[in-house]
Amino acid sequence: MGIFEPFRAVGYITSSVPFSVQRLGTETFVTVSIGKAWQIYNCAKLNLVLVGPQLPKKIRALASYRDYTFAAYGSEIAVFKRVHQVATWSNHKAKVNHLLLFGEHILSVDVEGNIFIWAFKETEQNPSPAGQILLDKKFSPSCIMHPDTYLNKVILGSQEGALQLWNVSTKKKLYEFKGWKSPICCCVSSPALDVIAIGCGDGKIHVHNIRYDKEVVSFSHSTRGAVTALSFSTDGQPLLACGGSSGVISIWNLEKRRLQSVIRDAHDSSIVSLHFFANEPVLMSSSVDNSVKMWIFDTSDGDPRLLRFRSGHSAPPMCIKFYANGRHILSAGQDRAFRLFSVVQDQQSRELSQRHVSKRAKKLKLKEEEIKLKPVIAFDVAEIRERDWCNVVTCHMDTSQAYVWRLQNFVLGEHILTPSAENQTPVKACAISACGNFAVLGTTGGWIERFNLQSGISRGSYIDFSEGKNSAHDGEIVGLACDSTNTVMVSAAYPGDVKVWDFKGRELKSRWEIGCSLVKMVYHRSNGLLATVADDLVIRLFDVIALRMVRKFEGHTDRITDVCFSEDGKWLLTSSMDGTLRIWDVILARQIDAIQVDVSITALSLSPNMDVLATTHVDQNGVYLWVNQAMFSGSTDIQSYGSGNKVLSVKLPSVASAEGSQENDSEKFASNPPQFIGTGHFPNSEKQIPDLVTLSLLPKSQWQSLINLDIIKERNKPIEPPKKPEKAPFFLPSIASLSGEILFNQDESADAENDTQASRAVKPKQPSDLPLSEFLHFLQTSVETNSFTALTDYLKSLSPSALDMELRMLQVIDDLDEQESERRPELHHIELLLDYFVHETSCRNNFEFIQAVIRLFLKIHGETIRCQSKLQEKAKELLEIQSGVWQRVDKLFQGCRCMVTFLSNSQF
């Protein structure tokens, strides 16, 4: 076990597997693959609803039916009911490439031509297939579909270009179509009977009548490449959408038999799936570029426009940094996109705008990639000036200018920072001052210049005049940093020299030589430590004030890719192409933890709270999150978590976070909600953490209202008492009276009821004959079984006023002597409640809720407990346990306060 444990991955939207669309009630859901896991989006707003668990291998095919999700990985098929895997089908010997929902059956096709028929509703009782079909060896299946109204029949397309019609009930081949001498990539059924569309590898679309084996019409895709996806419109418009390997979507008008519109920049890579929603002018598309988009046909010219979309990096990110106190992550990727990912809520993730890229690309008839800025290689951010002006500066590959961004609006800023050097060279490093007013840029030619972020005007350059130079350094600038008081600025260059400058005067104060080429530099403002990474794989720490080396760390065996300090400056985290992540203790000058991952880390960033670590990896499009175990456990001893000099092998985080699954409560999608006693929705904790208290997970307003119930009732009391009506309704019979008041006739039934009530008042029932309320029933049952979980769940389900009424029903108003008290059931129930409080307080479970209930209970029954000696003994027992628990809790809080005070006052 290491200090950082895998948590989850963000930034994954879809992969190269076609999605599966299903409609439940009035809402539509789409199931997509994201590598080894799958997730479900609600198409209304494309918000994430469900995330499936991690599978051993990458998913190759998907299918869905109501609560069931079928995922083929390798030669096996996993069956999920919601997020729980209920079966695994393992009859295939080869890799499964296709899954088809066929009524109450699933058809699976592997690369060797084996087709298995599965009855998934009988999965738990009978996991074996209901039938099998073996195709010819010369027939390599490439797609499968079911023609509408064709009972028990499917059509299979092949890479050889042939089509076959099979009856899955009789397991016989009915007909074979000649084909078009080109590999068939996709086929789809049309709203017209007996008509299907076939997409071929040569870029042609054939609309074919399978009943007469005649071609209706043929189209050629507008761009080169294979046709990878097809979909027919079902809202009355005769449209056929076609997606190709170039990322272009073509819309064909079937009535006019011509091209209606083309979405040239639909996706950056090959189209995987297309789907027209039933009876809606909305088209959904997915691509290998890690995006899902929805297009609506509501314009006058018939061209579709982008309705909504979800996207992530289509190429691996190169540099990341936490933002907004660890809630967001800024990420720059090789796909020329600058993105913001939310750690808390996935819907808040977005790409920062680059000034109407799509409009400019359409006007200039270019791709969006050609219009976008080049990939970001370095950036810096200052949160202090987010509301005032641009607070992000980015350096781009082979670009002699730096760009600024306004994160408040998520847009590119209005200024472009261009260094005024004689020889314009690409900007390689940047830094923003602690005040957020200035940005410092360093170029490949060794030029360093300072700019004002508000106006974008240059405020001078840093030049080393000691040796007659016309620049700051002789070589490429690899790192820049400003201190917390705008006193000094530190720069490092590739030749191996580090210089300290006066920030305002721009004069050189000191310098020192490392002795080898530098590749990266990181500065910690709080303690003034500078970490440098050299070609000799040694990390050196320098004290900028004392101008001397204070630490030296060795251990990596390959190129070091990134380095960062913790917020308190006590840890130094480094990553390398050798696949290791190492954590160094700056104070103790030694390695405290090291983990080995399958894919090398390219960039890393630790949140300001030190609770989450974000990493990016080679050939991975997502950002991976790791949690700090020392922050979420009772022990503060790092040695119990760190591995020291040992290197532990750890798997990368999966997309799902909670033990392989993540579920969002959605009433539309949830068919089997968890059942709890009463009407509450808060399950009891299954495991109590030693020496700690467990909270109830109730909203604060619910248990806090129990304490302030009298104030709430007084505040909600009506201002005026209710008034009698001046006139009674005309349809009520009334009689005259001497006082002038309106009196109503009482019918015989009312008189009979009054007589019954009077007889009950004369001869009341014994208290033992009265039926117990639901509250008392749970109380007695819990005491008898010594299990108070059901009673606690019932109390948590009650509203504050209802719980107050239940406790007041046990209130004893009249004075009783010792003999009469033994016969009153109310005192017995109060005694049982005291036993319940003793048990729950000693268990330290639902702590804040139980404390609020005890306070309300003592407020109502305190006088009764004082007068009864039997209840006083129970109250003393409760007091002793309560005092012990509070002393322990206060001791823990006191230790936490001391630790926080020590960390805030400690300085290296």
C-alpha cells in the first residue's frame, strides 16, 4: 500500500466501439464504451447517469436492454444488471466483435464466424447459449443487423463484400447477395419495408431492396475513405446520414437523390456510430476522437447545427495543473485543445474557447485543427486575478508569441504577448507573478521579458550585461519563477546555469552553474526552494536565498518527465519514463514512497489540499486521479503508508470510483431502488471505524431542527387567531337560537357517534388493550432483539415535528407515586428509550443525530426522569458513557488543532 492509491480517471467520453441507444419511458439513454469500462448518458442533457465496473480487457462490442448491459471483451461477454455483473458467457473461442439485441435474445459474432444465441432473461438459471450458427470460413463477418418485419432473420455483412440472410430460429442460410466487390463496413435498416442501406470500404452507399435483390439508389461519399456509420431519419424527412473514416458526416436526400448538406468538421477522427432519434430531427454521432455530439435539423436551409456535445482530449495531454482550490484541473493536450476538467462534477468539464474556430474554419474552408492554436507546451495560472483580467498564460509549440486566457469566461484573451527580441524564437517558458499583474516569458534564444497582463504591454527585459551579452542566457530557457513578494525572479537555461534577478529593477543579483544540462525547473514560493532536473537524472534542491544546494535526490533510471512540490513544501514528487512515481521527503532528505505503473507518467500535479494527485500518461487521453491515504485515515504516520526505497506495482485508476461502479440516482433510469425501513433514504453504516464517530449522513437542517423546534414553532405561529365565519354556507341546515349564534342540526349518525364517544369516556379501555404505534413497535422489537438498526432508520425517516410528537406522546403529566408508576406503560417506554440511547452513544454511530434526539428527549422527559429513581439510574449510565465519548472526541479534535497549528507555523 502506497501513500497515493488509485481513485478514478476523468476526461473519457467514448472510444472506438459503437454506442447502444435505448428508450425508457419518455427519456433516451446511450451506452458508450470507454476502454475497459462502459458508461451511460441521458440524452436529454448528455449528463452522466451510470458508470460500469472495470473489465479485464478492452470492450469490443456493446448492447443494452432496459436495465441490462452486455459488454464483449476478448472472447467473453459480461452481463450487467445496472452495475452488478450477473453472468459471464464464455462459449466463444475467438474474439467477439459484434453484439445484436434480437427480441429477448442476444446474438454474438466472433472473428471466426461463430454466432451464439443467448436468452439473457434466463441467464441466472441457464448461462449456456440457446443456439449456435457456424458461418463459412470464406465469410468474415464485419457487421450484423435485423431487417424490420423480418421474423427471426438477420443479415450479415462480410469483409469479402458479400451479404447473407439467415434464419436464427432454424439456423439456416436463406439467401446470399452478390455484393459490390468491396468490404462491407456497416448496414442499417430503413423505415421503408424491405430496404436497407449498406456502407462499403470504397466510400459508396448502396440503398438495396433485399426482397427483390435490386439496388434502389447508390451514393458516393463526399470525402475519401470508408463509410463507417449509417442512419435513416424517422421523423418524416427522407434523410440518410453517412459517416466516414475522415470524420465528415454527409446528409443525403433520398427523394431528390442528391447530397443535401455536409458537416465537414463534425469530428476530428473516424465516425464510429450514427443514430437518428425516433420521430425527432436529432442525429447523434460518436467518434474515435473521444466525443459524442448531437445535431438538430431545424434551420431553414436544412443544414444541421450542433445541439449539444460532450468531449475530452482526442490526443494525450502534455501538461496539467490544479485550479480553484483543487476542484478543477487545467489540461493542455496534443490535440491543440486547452481544457478544464472538474474533479467534483463531470458536467462542468469544458474546452476553453479559441474565438469562433468553427465559424472561421467554415469561412476559410479549412479544418478546425488548422485554425486552432498549436499544442500548449507550458502554462501558468494565477487565481487571484480571475475576476479582473486574464489570469492564464500559455506557451505553444514553435510559436514566438504567448497567449493569455480569461478563465472567468473560459475564453482566449484579447492580448498576445510577443517578446521584442531581435531574433524571434519560440517561447518555451512562462511564469505569472504572485500578485497576478505580470507575466514573464522565456524564449529558445535565451531572451526573458516581462509583460503587464492587464494591458499586454511589455515592462522590460532581463539582460545579463556582465559578459557583454544581449540576452539573459546563452541557451534555451527551461524554467521561470517569481517569489511571493515580487522581489526576485529565478530563471534556468538548458546549458546548466541558474540566475536570480531583481524583479523590479531587472538586474542580475547572482548565478550558479549546475554542471550539466537542465531540462526542468520548479520553484516553491513559501520556503524559497528551487528544484532542478538535469540530464544526469539527478534532482537538485537549491536555497535561492542562501545560494547553495541543500538536497540531492537520485533514483530514476530514465528521463524525468515532471516534478512538483506539495503545498507545504515538505514533499517533492517526480515522475519518469521508467514508469515510476517517487515521493521525496525534503526535510528528511530521503525517498518515502515509490510506485510503478504500467504506462509511464508524462505530467503530474498535486492539489493545494494535498488530497488528490493528478497524472497523465503516455498514449492515454484521460487524466488519472490518486487519493492521499494519509489525508483520509486516522493515522498520521506516513511511514505506515510509504514504501520507502521499495517500488510497488500499482494499476492505473479506472473510470469508476466506488469499488468498480459509480451510480447516479435517476428516477427515470432506476428500476430497483434500495429499500429501507420507513421513508428515509439513508442506509446505516455497515462498519464502525475504531476510535472515531460515524455521522448519520442526514441533512444538517433535519437534525438541527430538533434542537430549535420551539423557536421554529414560535416563528411559524399565526399572527391572528382564526375567525368564525360571518355566514354559514346556505346548504347547511340551521336552527334559531336566543343568542343569535348559528347552530346546526346534527343527524342521527352524529348523535350515535357522540353517544359512543360518551360511553368510551365513561368506561375507558385499559392502556394495555390499546394498539402500539409504529414507533413503540420498533422500540420494543429493537430492545428484544438487541438490534437498533431498524429503530434508527425509522427515526431518521421522521420529520422533526413528527419525531417531537412521538416523544411527547410518552409524556407523563400528572404526579404519580411509586406504586402507580409501575403500572404506567409510558415510564416503561421511557426506560427503553434510555437503553436505546445508551447503546447508540456507546457505539458512536449516527453521532450528531443521536445527540440532537437526546437533547429533545431530555427537554420533554427531564422532569419525569428526575422524579423516578428507576429512571435516574439509567440516566446516570447514559451520562457516564456520554462523558467518555465526548472526552475522546475532544481529544481527537485537540490533536487535529495542534497538528494544523504546527503545520501552519512550521517553516523549513
